[in-house]
Amino acid sequence: MSPDIVVHGAEWTVKELFVYPNEFIYWSIQIVMYPYMTGLVAGAFVLSSLYHVFGQKDLKEIAQFSLVFSLALLPVAALPLLLHLQQPTRAIEPLLTPHFTSAIAAFGIVFSTYGLIVVSEIWFVYRQYFVQQVEFLKTQPGLGNAMKRQVYRVLTMGAYDVSQPALAIDHRMAKILAAIGIPVACFLHGYAGFIFGSVKANALWMSPLMPVIFIMSAVVSGIALCMLTYIVIMESQAFLKRRRGGALQATEIRGAEKEIISKATRYLLGFLVAAISLEMLDLIFRGYTAMKSWDILRSVMYGKDFINIFVLQYTLGNLVPFLLLLLPGRTLKRTVVALILVLFGVFMMRWNVVIGGQAFSLSFSGYMHYHIPIIPHSIETFKEGLFGALTVAATPFVLFWIINKFVPSLRRDVST
């Protein structure tokens, strides 16, 4: 090998004891972000389905917000993989030639199907609004309004019937699509856990519980992010309204409603208990079976990565927010802190699976440590470093801001 050629992973991998020469931390921060972002997509859609499928009418507002936010998160689910690829021009191939011979190849079918379901459900939910905007903008002068009207005309797809029978069909179709979308959304993220759980060469990843753990923690993270974003947006708009000196009317922004947040918190607690229980079950099962690789796994979990797993993930990311949400006298500020810690805990779970699973050598006699690049000095260290991860994390909020210009997710008068 030429001395000028740097092996992928060599810049951020530190080796300890006996490690094979060709072993590095190949899967870095972007592969941590990949299951994290797909989990947010699935969780956001599940929250939206609590109203559309299960009839939780008091969650209507945050459910519609979560549905639109899920669409903004969807394109970002594949962005970490695109940044991680050494030849990103090949990234389109799983979408053009989808098949089920491998978990990655199935991504094309699942991703495309889920995207169509989300877009279609949003269309049925907001079709009446699109038609109303076309009629309203007829009377508004200016080139900008004319262009905006053309956009809404395209969004209506020629369906201008807003009679009660037509709206009833819209409502029924949205409910059907939401019901179909729940298992598809879970499969979208579950197959990410399947990829890890089916790697027989890695002792930490090989577990039949891995897909289920990924799905449950995905729902937790998605609900937490939607709740946090909803609170920040609503409180910010209420603050700006008060600052202008305007009185808050019943139909206007009133801040994050306590009843909505309180009920969503109860669902979050339920999924959080399930996620923690599954992770504990997996940990106990590994210790009880004590396979050949258990010695090295134990040295990693209870030694090298003890702080990451038991302090940051389980204590700070699971136990502390659980108590903050469960104890009486919960305030909005305390809820916000708990939601941030929940998101951090799920991120640490992804980190410990991806990075921790590569922390030990296949020789079972050495360790590798991942030092995330902070200041990039090349395109590689940018993509696989802190700024690459921040780019992925910020993108869905930019997309949501754009989508929300045409599909206002926090309108209180959307009928569907």
C-alpha cells in the first residue's frame, strides 16, 4: 500500500493491546446518526397515528405536527449513509433496484413505500386547506401570491371537491394510511437493528432482540423530539405574541397546552419503560448465557465503556428523565429537561451499539477507541466528525421550516 493512502478509519482509531493490522473503527459517527435519524422518523409517525388511528382526539394538534415533521425527517434518514459512503454516486442503486436478498437492498422498497404513505396521508389531511388557499389567493395581488397560488394548485392535484362526503373520504383514507404506515415505519427502523443483530462476527451486535430494542427506542426518541420541538415552537410564538402586546385569543397561539403535553408524556413513559426493560433483558441474557465472547464483552461494558453505558445512557438518559416525568408537580421546564435527556439517552444507546460493538478486536485480546474529529482538516474528517453530525441533525429543521410554509402543521382549523 502506498504511504500516501490513508485507510478509512485510521485517523480516528486508537488501538490498545493486540489488535489486527486491518482492524479500525470503520463505522463512525455517521453510522451512529443513521439509526438515530431513522428512529426519529418512525417515532414521529407513531405519535401522529395516536390520533388518526387510535382516536386520541386531544392529541390532534401535536399529531398533525408530528406527521409533517416526520416528512421533514424522512429524507435525512438516508443522509448519514450518503455522507459515509466512499463512492456516494452508487447510493441511488438500492432505490432503483430494490430486492429482499439483503437488509440494505430492502431499504429501497421500505423507504420508498414509507415515503409514499407519509406524503399521501399529508395530502388527504391537508387537501381542504390546499383548496381554500387556491381560492383565497385569487383575491391577493402580487407576483409572490400568484406563484404561491400555482404551488397550491399543483398540491390539490385537481381535486377541488370540499363537500362533506369528499372530506369524509379524505378522513377515512388518512386513517387507513396511518394504520398501514405504523408497521412500515417500524420496519423502516427495525431493519436497521436487523442489520446489526444479524452480524455473526460481532458478539455485541448478534442478538435477536436487537431489532425490537431499536424499534422501541425509536418510538421513544421520535415522541420526545416531536414534543420538544412542539413546545419550543409554541412557546416561542406565544412569547413573540405577548411581546408585540397582542392579546392571545382562543383560536390563536396560546403556548404549549398542558393537557396535550401531559397526555403525550404518558405515552412516552410507557414506551420508555418498554425500551428500558428490553435493554435490561438483553443485558441479563448475555450475562446468563456467558458465551465465549462474554469475557471481552464484560471488560468493555463494565470497564472501558462503563461511563458511556451505565452512567450516560442508563442513568442520565433513562433513569433521570423517567423520574423527572413521573414525579408529581411536573412543570414545562422540567419536561423540556427530561425530553432533552431522553434524546441524549437514545443517542448514547446508538453510540454504544455502533462504536462499542467495534471497541474490541476480533482477537478478543485488544481494544480500539474512537476519537471523533472535532476540527476537520479534510472532507473525510468533516463528514465523519462533529460538524458532519451537526449537519445531519440540523437538516430536518431546515426542511420542516420550508415544508411548513405550505403545509402549516400547527393550524388549529384543519378538519381531518
